[in-house]
Amino acid sequence: MKKRLVMIGNGMAGVRTVEEILKRDAQSFDITIIGDENHPNYNRIMLSNVLQGKTTVDEININDWDWYKENNINLLTGEKAIQIDRKNKVVVTDQKKHIGYDELIIATGSSAFILPLPGSDLEGVIGFRTIEDTEKMMETAKKYKKAVVIGGGLLGLEAARGLIDRGMDVHVVHIMPTLMEQQLDKAAANLLRKDLEAQGMKFLMEKQTAEICGENRVESLKFTDGTSIACDLVVMAVGIRPNVAIAREAELEVNRAIVVNDHMVTSDESIYAVGECAEHKGIAYGLVAPLYEQGIALADHITGKESKGYQGSILSTQLKVAGCDLFSGGKIHEDDQTEAIIVHDQFAKKYKKILITDNKIVGIVLYGDASDGNRLFNMLKKQADISEYTSTSVLSSANAGGEEDLVTAMSAEDTVCGCNGVTKGTIVQSILEQGLTTFEEVKGCTKAGGSCGKCKPMVESILAHTLGDKFDASAQKLGMCSCTELTRDEVVAQIMEKGLKTPKEVRNVLGFAHEEGCSKCRPALNYYMRMLRPEEYEDDKASRFVNEKMEGNIQKDGTFSVIPRMYGGTTTAEDLIRIGEVAKKYNVPLVKVTGASRIGLYGVKKEDVPKMWEDLGMRSGYAYSKSLRNVKSCVGSRFCRFGTQDSLGLGIKLEQALEMVDTPHKMKMGVTGCPRNCAEVLTKDYGIVCVENGYQIYFGGNGGTEVRECDLLTTVKTEEEVITIAKAYMQLYREHANYGERTAPWVERVGAEWVKETLLKEENIAPLVECFEKAKGTYQEAWASVLQDDKKKEMYQVVRN
Amino acid sequence: MNTTKERVKVMKLADLPKQIGKEVMINGKSIALFHLTNGDVRAVLNSCPHKNGPLAEGIVSGEFVFCPLYDWKISLVTGEVQKPDNGRVETFETQIIDEYIYVMV
């Protein structure tokens, strides 16, 4: 007989509690959750990030709708619980439902406190607590200009930053003389204010609002000192009030919040409270870490697990306002029990204060460089004896190594993610047990980094440290994909040594974890096979990424692009007309000249792709391939008065000579007619600068996420030499680079000197060129090939009933 | 909440190449159909739970398909998105009768 567990509230603390309960006992409870917001459980802390434009409402869900279904939770949203009938153990909702319970959790959280001033009910006066509030603020920012945030605490400053990011003119009103007086002392608060003012935030300190004025919508604020300020939006960030009305009416013991014991039990033994609505030892917490600890204590109790219960928390805060790094924990103000170590560097705008009582750290305030926060906080929590340390060594990490050494120094019990209570030990264990290699994977498995996200660098350090250790200990390298520990070079060597003929054989013989590989090794092995045996190996369409399989770039909505070849970026009137006619015939949504100097047709439906190519009768531009994309050329000596050579002609010859052949990654080339470099060749995989008596050859450049300037190879006298060396270079790249590696990182890895030495040795050129030509001979133009093959054409068809 | 399912004749098994997904429209739904190397025929909604990527275009490995947009790995048997991502895509039962593929929608 399952116990009926009902929870009033669908927020972070409550749902975390339910997760912990399910972890311990997924069978004994029939769970119903009643939430008055129309959303599944979302990360309320991230609302600041949504407002600041760093993420979206969709991306902050912690538990999506499916999670409730998968865990058989009966979820009611947009519905409010209005009464608890303790005698009959029934919860009544505003939609007249009566829900019976055996155990009841109240997790109603808080609401933003709206100052009860005249005018506080005007339009444009809101709190900052929910998705609805956030969306209202974003909407208002589009239409109005001036905003006032009342409250210079953590939340108010985050709101102000977000509104500035949205283009509003923002004043922050605070009743105290310094900001964030709950977390910062005067010195740190002043540094913070200066930095925020530099960001455009304006402050009205020691002002108390008397009235909010306006007709239907707010127009101005009046302060008690008689001054006033015009505004279109007022955000109240003066605190939160626990939602306890329902508990009070049910005659549970309520102070500021619902009183609970160490096991989160209220004055009624079948009713619990957790989160911001609960009061433990006189404190109602408003930060997430203690609330998650409460959830764990409650889950233990409800599932009958032995535990000490919740003991209360020492709080630490990290502020997420851009550019302002601060950390505070424990005591922040000196008293006659404490001695302080203070470093205040006014020039660098950094401040560090540590309060000590009886040789133990009891308080920390850091501003400007908060990277030491967690280390010091761990020492505070552990009540570490610092009598052996000198002042400077307490203040600074052991080495200047920063995160790396911090991670080494941490013990397994040290907390890495304060918001979710995840220790270093848990993270390391997950990395090792589940073979995790990325931050996202660690977050998925342990929740570290899932709330405010500030611990991400530390989690990444632990990853590097953990995987790095493994490297040292057993001399293992990172494999070419998750199917194998072998590197690319080892795999290729084995293919040649053992004469393996197909990727399937490779996976079998070399013991890949998955018989049919994965999205990384399938295209990679297909590439290596064809590169090693171009005349014998049959290309496997099913192993090509969608772009290459369909000979067109897939767009975000599943449509494709159609981009014909345009050698040297030159076209003819006839071709332009034909492209135009095809664009019209198929109602192409977007016609655009691409960065690679050709015309692209975008938004093409899959079924139309082959028909359009047939109508065009043109060669594919290979705008989607891991092969030569194009050779960008300037006009050159054909028309330009500065052109030293026929750059355009050379560019076209190169494009024709090198196109279609698979390479480890896309290649972009360029030929420019003089050092003015209009064709921007010095960030290309292969770039030519024409000069009076010849051609300068450059290689290994990249203009993408990490810009790399080319290295100079040599200067030659003739076009033939340019083209010959291009072929040799392309073949060298084909044979040596990892699939997915552009020439820039490849050159960095193997050394530009090695590439130069190899290509400048006369005797290396002919064999490389021969291999290249052999490979080139096996390639047929993409669309000529598809259009004559019914099986290939069928890939574009959609079967309809 | 169960509506009665319809069995729809879709295409010849021989016309569905192995390891390359096929988009089929059934009663207005876009469904991705796969013929796995082990002989099974699997069908899922042609829309990745992440950002609606067309799963029919993805690389197929064993009983899994990798979404072509953001590389989410999805089981074609259960529809479950594999860790570290989360989610599930709707699956459809298929039958082979007289060399034709039928899908239950």
C-alpha cells in the first residue's frame, strides 16, 4: 500500500527533496505536486542570467515535464493550494480539488516583498522572483527607458545589471549607506559600488521611498527627504517574505516562517516544511545551498534513513554581476572576538579580509579576486587551525598555479559546488566510474555547476587533473573517440600494418567498443580508409555526416542550401539568369552571396534539392564538405592597376586542380595580386601573395574561432610550382592530420618547420603529387554522380501516404 | 488517453537501405524510418527532443541514431536520449508483412 505524499510547491527546494526521496525509495510513495506557476521546476537563480541575456527561459528548466511523467508524479500546475484540513488530512486547491495525504510537504517558498507604499499597485511596479516577472521586465525594457530598482542587495544589483544590458537607464535606491551590507563590509562595498558605477549603474543611497506616483502606470518615485525621480519601471528587490499563510491558517507553528526541527518536521508530525518557507533555529534561509541540505535531511527522515538531520548552515555568497568578483562567508564585521588579516590594494581595486578567532577562520570578505573563496571557506567550515600559517600564506594559495593547485590541495570531502553540495570526491568518482570527459557530462551526472555555474572552472580543473593523473599513471592517451583508446595515428598504423580493408574490419579487429562505431569514428574511418586506399575503397554514404551525405548544408530547420561552383568568384550573365530562374521556380527563401565568393540558395526543401541541381546543370560548390571549399581571389592584373600577376587566373586553376578530394577538414585558400592582400590570404590554409617576380607561398592560417596567421613556405617563380606544391601540401595534410583537424592546429602540433622541411625537399614532392593525382582521379563531380544514380536520388525523397 | 492505433502501409522493405534513415509522412506526422543492420525496422518521430533536428538524416550506429544538429544520441528501440543529455522521442511500432513495412500510428 503506497503512502500518499503530497507537496505544496513545485520549486527548487521541494523538487530537490522529491529527487532525494526517489533516490532512496522509489516504490513507497504516490507523489502529487501542486505548483501555482505554469512551469515545471526551473532554476530561479538563473533568472538573473535570463534578464542579462546570457540564457533563455527554455534553458533554465531543472526538471522538464517528462521527468514528472517518468517518475509517476501527479503534477498540477497553475493551481494553488488554499487550505490544509489537518484533521482529515486533505489539501484543498483553488480549483476545488480535494487531495488526500498521508504525509505533506510544504515547500511554498517566498514571494518578493512589495513595500506597502501608496502607488505600489500601479502598473510597472514588480518584484523579481518568477519567470513572469522576468518576462515583464524584458518587455518593459523594449518600450520604456527609465528604471529604478529599490534594494541594493544581491538581487537588486543583479536586476539592475540585467536592465542595463537591456538598454534601460537604471538607478538603484538603497536605504543603507553601503551596498550589500549583509555580505560586505564598508571597504569591499565601496569597491563594488565604484565598479558598478563604471558599468553605468547609478546609486541613490540612504534614501527611503515614501510614495510611488502615477496615473495608471508608475511615473515617478518620491522619497522621504522630499526629492523625487522620474521612472517607468520600479523593481522591488527589498527582500522576500516566506509564503506561510496556508500554514498559519492550518494553525501550524509559524514565526517568520514555518517552524521545523532538525528533521524538517513542523508542529504536526505528518507535515514537513522545506526551503525558504521553513524556519530552522530561528533562521529562514534565502540561498540555495542550505535549502538543498534541508531537502536531504527531510528525504532521509521520510524514507526512514538514520541521520543527524539538518544542523543549520554557514553561508557563503558569490556575486554574479559581470566584472565584479566577490566572495563572502561567515562573519563579515570585526568584533572584539576577532582579529583581521586585511590586504587592501586600492590601485588594483582588490580587497581581502579574513577574520580569525582562536586561530580559526570565522569570516571571509574578498573583492576583486575571489578565486580563493572556496579554499578559504573550506578551511572555515573545517575549522582548520591556522596557527602554523603566516599571514601571507593564509591569504594566498600555496603556489601561483591558481585553479590547478587549488584542486590538488583539495581533499575528497571539500565542497566544489556550494549550491548543490557536491564534493570533489563525488566528482572524481563520477569521472572515473562513468568515463566522463566534459564539464557538461559531470554536470549531468553530479549536478555540479547546475545552479549558479560559478564552479565551472574548478570542475574543469578537476577533469584535467583527474584525466591527467590517469595519463601519468598508466601512460594512456586520449583515444580517437569514445569507442577506443587508440589514437588516430595508432589506428592508421594498424590499418596499414594489418592490411585492414573496411571500417567494419577496423572496428572488429581493433576491438572498438561499439560494433558500428559512433558519430565521430564513422566519418573518420571512412575518411582514413579512402585516403589510404583511394582506388579500392568504396565510399560509405551512411558514414558521412548529413552535409556531405546530402551534398548540401543542413540548416537549423532541416532545409538545405544549394551552392553551385563559381570558380574565382566569377560568373556569367547566363549563369546568373539560370540561378535566378531556379531560385524563382522553387521559391527559395534566401539568395545570398557567401563568404567564399559564390551565390548560395538557402531554405531549400530536401525533396527539391536534386531537382534544383538538375535544373541548374552546374557543378557543386562543395560548400559543405571536408575538402577544398574555394580559392578566394582578387581581380589581379586583369584589371587592377596594382596587380602584379594574374591572381584570378591562378586562383581558378588551383580551385580546379584541388577540388573534390577529401581532406581531414575543410580547406580555404586564397590568391592575392599584391601585398595589399585584398583576398585576405594570410589566414588561409594555403595562401599566395603575388609579387613582381613570382609568388609567395603561405600555409597553416585560419580565420575562425582561433585566428592564426600563415607561416611563409617559400617564394617561387611560376604558377606551375604554386600548383605542384599545393598538391603536395594537400596530400601531406591528408596523410598526417587527424580527421576534424584544420591545418592551423595541425601545423601547430607537428611544427611549421617540419612542414617546410618536408615540402622544400625536392625528392618528397613527386611521390606526394602522384598520390594526390591518383586520389583525385577517383572523384566524380557530386551532382553528376547523384543525378545518374537512382539509389542516391531516393535519399532526398520523402515517402508520403 | 489511448486512441486506437492505425496500421499504415508505408513502403517496400527492399526500398529502405540499411543504416540510412528515411523520412516518411504518415497522417501529417513526419516519421523517421530506419532499417538496422541486424534486420530490425525502427520508427521514431522525425524530431529530436532537443531542438527538433531531423533524426532521419543522422548517422546510425547499431540501434542508435545521432541527431545531425547537436549530436544527441538516441535509442531507436526505446526512444531514450542517452546520457549526458535527457529526453525521449516518440517511438512507433513497425511490422513487416509480405515484404512491406507497416507503421502503427
